[in-house]
Amino acid sequence: MLTIGCHLSASKGFLNMGKEAVSVGANTFQFFTRNPRGFKAKDLDTEDARKFVEFWEANSGGKIVAHAPYTLNACSADEKTRKLAHMIMSDDLARMEYVPGNYYNFHPGSHVKQGVEVGTGYIVSLLNSIIKPEQKTTVLLETMAGKGSEIGRSFEEIKAIIDRVECSAKLGVCMDSCHIFDGGYDIVNKLDEVLEEFDKVIGLDKLYAVHLNDSKNILGSHKDRHECIGQGNIGMDAITEFINHKAIRDLPIVLETPNDLDGYKKEIELLKSVYRE
């Protein structure tokens, strides 16, 4: 069965997101843990979280994905920004324990002229200070398009982080189709080769979730601009093969396309229609 969903607003709580997801035919979803361009979060309603867990189980929902705000930069050159990243992630992971067994995704960050090795060291330090073996949430590193000084533009850069995290059992990868395409991985013409390379470098056992987006840009552009499904340079044929690939087909797939709720519903219906049961 295809586990497919979209990005939803968390403003009305977990239970509302669950009901909204079901209303558009989704069995997974993603949400920002707090203001994506800020750092403040609403107070956690633990009763709402409890009701959501019951509702989601009753509706056979799959694993959901929490997304850290864009302001979280674990490898910033500014110490205050790194401390803010520590505060945000610590708080987010504590909140996620109220909806246990799910995923927490974040962008590795931008090293801002410090170099990849220095930036990687900061990310590793943050993860080693926060991730605990007893937590129920798995932290996901997102593959990036490589704009500016982003870390995570290659499978090797992701692997370099995973290799140095002590509690790596609680760490995985979220593959973004637009990001890896813009990053130079040709999933249109060489999908098998790309996923074989991922397996060789990182290991497919570490691939836990997918962000499914078409791209406004050409292969290797390093620009990261999402497009609606089938309307960009990846295209519907390649996306169909992507979601049906044996390495992808059983993972939670989340749409981050430029859409409203009705647009997401149509894309979910489209993707279900090309999924090979």
C-alpha cells in the first residue's frame, strides 16, 4: 500500500492534522514543529496528542514526519545560533515523545564559509548531545540541493555525519526528490544507479522517508525550487518509476509541492493511480 501524504499546518493541533490528512486521502503527513521562519512553538496539548494517537491508529495511519524550522542551523558560525538549534531540537524531540514512534526531520545546515569539515563537526556535536537511545523518535537528516554552503549536498556528506553519531540507531535519512535532482543525482535517467549509490555510500537501511517534489530547475542546478508533481523537470514518468521502485515504495512519502489542500488531494489521487499494488 502506498503511504502518501502532504505538509499540513500544525496550528490547530495533532488531531486536526490527522483528520485533515484523512480528508484528502492521506495516510501520513508532515508538519513544522514551530514557526518555520522563527523559533517559537505553541504550548503542547498533551490531551490532543493522546486523542490523535488513538485516531491515527484507528484510521491505519503510517508514520508521520515532524519538520524542524528553517532557522535551525546546527553548524552556524555563530555560537548563539548553534545554541538556539540545540534548544529547538531538544524541545522538539521532547514533544515528539507524546506521539511516539515517528520521525523528526531537519536540514543539516549551512557552514557559512567555515568549511564542510568544521560544519559537520558542529552537527555531530549537537546530535551526540541530544539523541538518546531510549527516545522513541528517529531523527532524519534531509538530503539537500547544495545551494550556498549547505551541508548534505551529497550522500558522502550525509554519511560523514551518520558515521560519527554515537546513537546512530536513532538516526536516518529523508530523501528529497527535488533536492537530489537539483544536487546532480539523475533520478530521471539513472534511478537504479542513484539508489545503488545511496546504498553503497549510506545504506538503504538508513532511508526512512521521502519528500516527493518535482523541480522547477534542471539537473544539477543546486537551486532547490519545488514544483507540482509532473509539471517540472523530473516529470510524471520519472516520478511514477521513483515511487514504485523497490527501495522507495514502502516508505512514507510526503508531498511538499506548491499546493493548497485541494491541490494536495488531487496529487495524492494521481500518485495512487500510478502506484503498482
